[in-house]
Amino acid sequence: MKKKFKKIRGLYSDSKYASLITVIIIYIFIVAVCVYAFETKVNKSFASMFDAIWWTIVTFSTTGYGDKVPETFWGKIVAILTIFSGLGIVSILSGTMASVFVDRDAKTRRGLVEYSKLKNHIVICGWKDQMDYFIQEILRFDKKLDAELIVIISNVEQSKLEALREYKDLKMVKFIRGDYFSENTLKRAHLQNAKKVMILADKVDSSTTSEVDSKTVITVLTVKNLAKDIYVCAELLDNTYENYLKQAMCDEIFFPRDYNRVLLGNSAYQNGISHIFYELLGNTNSNSMIITELIPSEFCDKSYKEYREKYNSDQKRVLMGVLENTGTPRLMKKEALREAQKTSDISKLISNLQDVKQIEINRPVLLPGDDYKIKKYSMGIFVERIS
């Protein structure tokens, strides 16, 4: 019911159809005034203006309950005109509304609509094999996220998109057709109110690794230009493009090839490493996983030992370290720059400015010493039992 109301409200917001609906409302009001004027003195059924409006709507819509019937000659003439005009106008209105809804549904399925009212959604730029599994994993980890808050931007074949929507839990996933690195296409996803943008190494329209990664870099630059403070996670195939993404203020960079290479090399040296990683990443049969949690402000500038002691008796989680610089990079560096300038010593100022420039976003510090000072914008890294 709520979705139907939204559709009707969207229909009225279209000026082309708003004028038609407005004319019908004015017409109903005029007819009600006329029948009230003719009937009110001789017909108890039309004792108030509300009775006249009720009768007009019922007659105009050709429902005809028969609870109120005009008795005067001119009242009957108005009734005849209302019935015949209602037949035509209601048919036109219902046909128009049906065509609009069908057209909008068709555009939605083809990815030609704009999601200007979405909030706290995730925008996925690009397509990859087993996209259904990828999105289902996102929904599995984020219990508060609904499928209708996921927007995919890609030029993937329509058949693959339809195959994705065959899954019951993925029917409401939204789709925008177009180049994900295009500013106009990204604007249709309403990035300003999104909580995260994920950029995949999409090979749909690209034949080489360099072309794929170049599009990723362009997309990050475009996204940050449209929404400076949004969290961006990008997948790179070649780490030679890493510096470009860092300069573009990309918050998180994922290297699937490097991770696979390190994991395979480590597995050759130590037994069971691949199983350990799979377990910690929270596979479907796992009873534990790695999580991050914002460190309370009360521990800022305190020692790691003090923070660790808070969880010494916790049987469900083990503290592994700290993830530094997890805030919005632009605001974080702006604040650090402001703090760095609070000195009159030129040499100290230069040193402070260099430190600001070298801030590494999302820097993990595993098993730091007890005297390690916890910085602002840090998160605790835990292994937590989930069952």
C-alpha cells in the first residue's frame, strides 16, 4: 500500500499529469456546487456540501451506490452529464495511470531511472562474475541493510541482470544502466546521501587490465568530486595504480591478485593458513570473524594497555590491534593541519606538516606495545565469536 501511494505521489509530481488531476478535482467541485444548489432545499439527501461532494465522486467514478438521488429536473440533468463525462474521463485517467506505471516499471528494469530519494544506500560501480553471491554476502554481513538500498551501475547484459533478480532476496536491488565512471550516470545514484561506494574491477566493456584500472581511477576521482566525504572502496588489478587512488583520497583499496599471491605463498610455508583466513573472514559455517569497532573518545591519547584491559574478561572477543585514521580523510587531514599549525617553531611546523601529508588512511597496527598511544579516529580490531 505504501509503495502504491509513492507511485501515485510520483505521478502527481509530474506536471503533465498533475494538470489533468487538478482539472478533474476542479470539475468535481463545480458539479458538487451545482447539485447542492439545485437539491439542498427539496432533497434531504443533500443537506450539506459534503453530501454533494460525496454524491459527485460516487457518480463521477460510475460506482453509483444509489444512497443519494437527485429529485429536481436540473439536478437530474447534472447527474446525466456527470455519469457520461465520468465514463470518459475515468477511462482516460485510468489508462494514463496504467501506462505511466508500466512505463516506469519498464524504465526501472532497464536501469533508466534516477534514484533521487535514496538515503544510506550502497552504490556498486561495475559488475563481476557471481554478482548474486557477492550481493548476498553483503546482505549477510550487514543485517541492517535491505536489498532495495543497493544500487548497481553497469552496462551488463540485460539477461544477466534478469538472472540476478530471479533470486527472491535480490528482487529489490536497484540498477542504473550506463558508464559507472560518467558523472551524469553517478548523479542518478544520488551519491550525496549514500553511505558507501564500491568500485569493482569491471571487465564488461574492457579488454585489458590497464583499461579496467584506469576506469577505476577515473571513477574514484569523479565520485570524490561529487561527494567529497563519502567512503569509497575500490578494487585494483594492478598495484601500479595505487598511488593514483591514494592521491584521489580513496578510502580503501583492495588488491585481489596480491592477496591471492600472498595467501598461496604463505600456505606453501605453513599448513592451514588458507582455512584460518577463510574462517576469520566469516564464511557461512564460521563461528568467529574479524570485526572493527569505534574506540570510545575516553581512550583517546590513552595507552593501548588501558584499552586492552577493558576486554581482558570478555569471553566473546579478543583484541588484536588498532585501525588508525578511519574517519573522513578530507576532514581528518584538515583537522590535523589545523593542529599542526599551532606552533611558532618553524622546524616543528615543517615536521608537523610532513606528518599530516603522510597520514595513511585505514592503517592497521596489530598487537602494538602497551605504551602505544591511541589516536583520534581509531577503531579496535577484534576476533569475535558469533555463535
